[in-house]
Amino acid sequence: MANIVPSTIARGLSSGVANRILAKKYVLTKHFEGEPKKSDFIVVEEELPQLKDGEILTEAEYLSVDPYMRAYMIRFKMPADMIGGQVAKVIESRSAKVPVGSYVTGSFGWRTHSIVNYDNPSADQQLPVHVLPDFGPYPVSLALGLLGMPGNTAYFGLKELCQPKAGETLVVTGAAGAVGSHVGQIGKILGCRVIGFAGSDEKCQYLKKELGFDYAFNYKTANIRSALKEAAPNRVDCYFDNVGGEISSIIMSHMNKYGRVAVCGSISSYNDTTLPKVSIVQPSIVFNELKLEGFIVSRWANRWQEGIMANLKWLKEGKLKYQEKVYHGFDNMVDALVGMLRGENTGKAVVKVK
Ligand SMILES: NC(=O)c1ccc[n+]([C@@H]2O[C@H](COP(=O)([O-])OP(=O)(O)OC[C@H]3O[C@@H](n4cnc5c(N)ncnc54)[C@H](OP(=O)(O)O)[C@@H]3O)[C@@H](O)[C@H]2O)c1
């Protein structure tokens, strides 16, 4: 694990403060080069102050590891606290809106304890802090996956940008991951023919047998053009692009007139030190009059609960299934991040803190 160093703002052990809470947090000290490494981080302890009115004190139960962490940290000046979503239990509250014992989700970063002003959230929260609705029999960790940011990415990104219609053909890459597995299932709910590309034969079996994808191909071994000819004889209407790179150029060259592409991410290059060169896409876009739109899911922050409740309803109706890859221990955050980037996960990768 990374070195533990005392934070400059930590109070000394002799401060004598009652209910002293020591939070641990990951600080990135140098920009990633290639795969993230444990030596890129230090773990810092900081003592948290007493709560003020409107604030809550939370203890993390599940921390998320997501591809955007690899891609976004490049924008931060070093050193920087590591970003990320978490599901946390409220252990102290001075907000009338949040009882002790409830669960909240928010972008608190890779840290064990947080103080959050629930009544007046700060602008640096990428997504609003939410008290979790009753998930019934489902684990609260789903607030980081199917019932959280990735679930809303699939829900809004697919429905709003691809606007799939029954009978159309939808292709999704990164198909066995948190967003991709969800996109494909919504595609089936909406009556589409769904084709997924994922990184192993086992993942492809899961997509077809468990999730009802019509076709799934291992992009590491399949000929992508032949796969598309076989699975999409009427060509592709909607493409949900999670990976970028050459496979996306090939898929776009196999689309129908007025096809729609939701550009969600480009994980195929996140760990690359130089950007890849891929086949030109403009002729496909021009001649088939394609519509491509990139998006960040926070665009729908004002409709957040709509996505969560729609996905929860489908989950309860048995129309959405999920898997989680659970890593264990706050000390293993970097292993979890690297594992997810390498494709160890089917479904959502999360870390159970204790
Ligand atoms: N725009 C937004 O607001 C937004 C929000 C959330 C996520 N995203 C994007 O959506 C994509 C999926 O995110 P997620 O959270 O659902 O992650 P995820 O798919 O659960 O996990 C990442 C997966 O990427 C795949 N992968 C790794 N290297 C790859 C490569 N070279 N080529 C193709 N696939 C590769 C691996 O699966 P395999 O075994 O299949 O390789 C791995 O399991 C990412 O690009 C992410 O940045 C965007």
C-alpha cells in the first residue's frame, strides 16, 4: 500500500478533542504514466473538525473505481486528492434532512470519512449528494453502479442521444462493463437487436445467456467487420461508444443512414502514453449523415432521480440484471482501479472499504 503520512492540517494526538475522527484519504502526487501505480499516491490522515449546522459526517462503505478517474486526473495540479464516488453511512448529522444511519452517495473521493454540507453543497461536488431511496433487497453498493452514475449514463446517454426505436440495431462496446451491460439491457427492453463487444469469451457468454444480448463478440479475437456482417445484416442504427479507437471507426463504417452515435468514452486509449491513429470516420459520417454526440452524464443532474427510479423499477421487474466485482479493503484502491482498467470486472467494479 501507499505510504501513510500525516496531513499538515491534522491535529496532534494531544488535541484532546472528543469524538476525534481521523479520516484517511488518497492523494495523487504525480500524474499517471501508463497504468496507475501505487507509488503515484500517498495515503494521508487528517483529523476532521466538529460539525457545523447543515453538515453531516459520513463513513465510506463502498468506494467506486471508474475509468474517468484515469482520464480526469490529468487535469488536476499535483498533488491532488483522488476523486471518486462513494456510498457512505451517515454517522453524525447536523442537517434536519439527513438522519444518522441513512446512506448517502456523492463525489467525496477516495477517503474513509467526509464532512459534507448537505444543506448547502459546495460547487466542487461533481454530482449532487443524495440520500439513497429504499433499495429494498438490493445492496447499497448499487448506488455506484446500476442505481447510480453508470446506470444514469446508460439510461440518459442511450435514450436521449441514440433515441433507439423498436426493431433497430444497437451496438455497444465495453459491453460487459457497468455502463455497457446496462445499455445493452435497455436496448433489449426497448425492442432493439443488441450486439455487444467485450474482452473475453466468458463475458460474451454472460451477455448472451444472462443478459439476453442477441450477439456478443470478443473484440480481442473476432474479426470486427465479419462480426458486424453476421450480426447486423441490416447494418447498425445506434452505436453506444465506450471505447473509441479503431473498433469504433469500423462500427461507424457499418451504420445506416441517419444513424446515431453516443460518444460516452474512449477507454481503449486511457492508459496510452501516445494517442492512437485510427481510420478516418468522416466519410461514414458524411455519406450516412450520422449524428455523433459526446456527453457527460452530469448534463442530466437535474433529472438524476428520474434515471435512478426508472432503473430501480426495471430491476424490480426483473428486466435489468447486474453483476459486481467487489474488491476488499481501503488499502486496495489502486489494485481495484488497475484491475478494472485491465478488464477484471464483469459489471461494476467497487471496493468494500471494510
Ligand atoms: N460520459 C460519461 O459521462 C461517462 C460516465 C461513465 C462512464 N463513461 C465511460 O464509459 C466507459 C465504460 O465505463 P464503465 O464505468 O462502465 O467501466 P467498465 O466498462 O465497467 O470497466 C472498464 C472496462 O473497459 C474495458 N477495456 C479496458 N481496456 C480496453 C480496451 N483497450 N479496449 C476496449 N475495452 C477495454 C474492460 O473490459 P473488456 O474486458 O471488455 O476489455 C473493462 O472491464 C468508459 O469509457 C468511461 O470513461 C462515461
